[in-house]
Amino acid sequence: MFPSAFEYYAPKTLDEVYGLLAQYGDEAKILAGGQSLLPMMKLRLAAPSVLIDIGSLGQLSSATETAEGLSMGALMRHKTIETSHWPHYPLLRETAPWIADPLVRNRGTIGGSLAHADPAADWGAALLALGASVQIESRDRIRHMALEEFFVDLYTTALEPQEVLTRIVIPVPATAATFARYLKLERKVGDFAVVGVAITVSLAIDGTVAQAGIGMAAMSGVPFAAHQTESLLVGRQLTPALIKEVSESASQEGDPESDRRGSAEYKRSMARVFVERGLSQILQQWESTQSA
Amino acid sequence: MESRKEDARRMVSVTINGEMRQGLAEPRTLLAYFIRETLGLTGTHVGCDTTSCGACTVLFDGEPVKSCTVLAVQADQHQIDTVEGLETDNVLHPLQQAFWDNHGLQCGFCTPGMLMTSVALLQKNPHPTESEIRHGISGNLCRCTGYVNIVKAITDASHKMQKEPAEV
């Protein structure tokens, strides 16, 4: 299976990328790791006439951690994130091993995944839970945007034809006691999520929830942030009773569609189970750090 | 592509199994086909051609990837290793020998991909647990063996390679 014919460019600088984007506009697609775009092109679901391979832009493949947060280059591969150690952001390492399979993770990038904007993608859910924003650059300007605004619709982002997603920025969590879980239901290894739930919780010294993030995969037409459930958690003591209450709330959020992976009702039910399970594990983990 | 006025093919140079090779490829040519048809190394198999089965796994700068989901032009100036590079002087790589000894293949179609994934796995993690092996090969499908003997073979090779460290 071959993609339709296209012209291929492998620019070495962002300036060259902007030049090519100015020339070709929306006829061009940006190629990062290619693990979503190339399969779509082979199936002829996508047929761009120009591919701009940004794989040589080395400055986009590393991360910088500061007191304010973590700034990740868009070309960081899933595998690199899986094997990196950022203790303030445990959700990243929780999520990465669930993406596709090890071979795809060696090649696919975090920025490529976000720009593809699949509602079932694992990074979408996790980075919404983390309150991430994206840095978008073009020849004329650099803009920052909350990830939630970046996801416009199914496979559709706020990127303009002249723009490139360059970095993903995660704010530092409210407290050092930050715990995370990513729970995913998949039919087989490497499949898209039937439902995915990303949870990050930062606790105060007395066990009160200082900050909570819950992101969901395949629970809406875009990656979805369960704000109502997050707000039920904040300021309250994490207890089994509270966990029960918020998991019920979580199952009512989002707008899942019935498809061949499961009915909407089943997906809601699994979202409830995952929120309950994830928060219970986090509570247990916190309790064990207290008794230690 | 007769209708296209200019020849869209370009020269792609790779270091494959330690040897510098080049060939012409259209931008849309996938690395798996470039390796098989242009460079004539047919040990790399194309199975599903949809990024699922891993039969086409090769090492790209040392990392196992699905070569049906990489463009040949992306591999220009990079290092590729395929199953043909595993044996040295007619002696099988310890992993190949272990697959043989443990009946780690039946039809053999997935084997080149399984081997390349396993080579990289043992380089990163010379003493994997069964669970680590199973997760490590989760991108490679086998429809014959049920995986039991593949896992056994990789475990066996990991023991033997500790005794006599091998190349690649």
C-alpha cells in the first residue's frame, strides 16, 4: 500500500518550514514521527500534495524543566517520555506505556499526536488533566493556547495553515505530593482506547485535594477535560465516600458515541469505574507515604 | 507514473547492516519496500502493511520501528539494521539460535521482526523478566506459536548472551 504521490521536503530550520508553509499553505502537511499520518496516507484517507518533514529540527526534541513547569519539544518521542524521569509530573510516565505499542512509541511524537487530534488519543486526555498549553509558532508570531482550546473538533485543531506546533508546556503542580494514574480499556494491545481516563491529584499535607485534573479519551468528539468532576474534588479530603461521589459525576460528563468499540452507556460506565479505581489507588498510595 | 513530467525519485543513502548502500526512491516509497525491492534484502517481511503486525521491524538508528510506516526518504543518511545483519561468518546470532533451539517459530513469517525487536530489547535490558519480554514484543504479532516458545527463546538467548556477549 502506497500513499498518493507527494513532494517531500526535509527543512533544517523553522525558517525554512515557514517558507514552505507560505508557499504551499494547506496543501502541505507536516510530518513528525508519521505514526498517524503515514497510515492515513496509505489508506488514502489523507492525500496531501506536499509533506514537510520536520524530523531534522533537533531543538524540538528535548525538554526543559523550570520552577514554573515543564516545556516539552513537539518532536519528543513517546519512548523518550516513557523513559524520562520527571517526579513532579508522574502522569507522563503513567500514560506513555499505554500508547500504541513499543515499536510505534519509538517513532511517534507527542506533538504529532496532539496535532492529529484523535479524540481517543492517550496524550490528549493526559495533557488536558495536566492543564497543559501549547506553543504555536509562525513566521510572524508565537502564541500560546490552552490545550482545551487547541482541540476544536474531531481531528481538527486551532492550527492555521502557516503555523507549527512547537512546544507543550505543563505548569508545575500545586504541591509536591502529586499522584497520577492512567487507566485505559483497549480490545487488544496497541489499540485505540475504548475509554481512557487520566487522573492527576495534588494533595496538601492534611490530605485535602489542592489540585485535580481528569482527562478522558474517547468520551467525546475531542479529548475531554472533566471539569465538573475536578471541581468536586478540589478543597475536599480524599476519602472513599468522595471517590464514590466524583466517579458518579465523571460518568455523566462527556458525550461518548456508541460505536464498534462499545455503546455510549458502556463507555460511561467504564469512565465511572476508572475514576473510582484510579482515585482509590491514589488514596492508597498517599496513605502508604503517610504511614512510612 | 509515466504521466509525471519529471522523475520524482531521489537518491537515498543508508548504512544497512554496516554497509553503505544507495538507491532511488520516490518520496512515497516506504522503507520496507526500499529495503526489499531496491536493496534486494528480502529478509524484512511485509505483513499487514497497516502498522499492526511488526513483521517489517528493522532497527532505525538502533531503535526497532515498523518499516512499513517510515518513508525511505526519511531514512536517508541513517543507519538501518535488518535480519540479514544478525549472523556473522555463517554463525547464527544467539537469538536466532535460541529461536531454532526452542521452536520459537512455525511458519517463520513474523520471525525477522521478532528477532529485530528482541535484539534491541536485550541490548537495553539484558536480563528481562517474562513480563518485560511480553511487553517488549507486544508490537509484533505471531499467529502460529501462541508466543510461549518465542518468550522461551528470548529468555534462553538472554542467558547465553550473558556468558558470551555477542555483536549487534
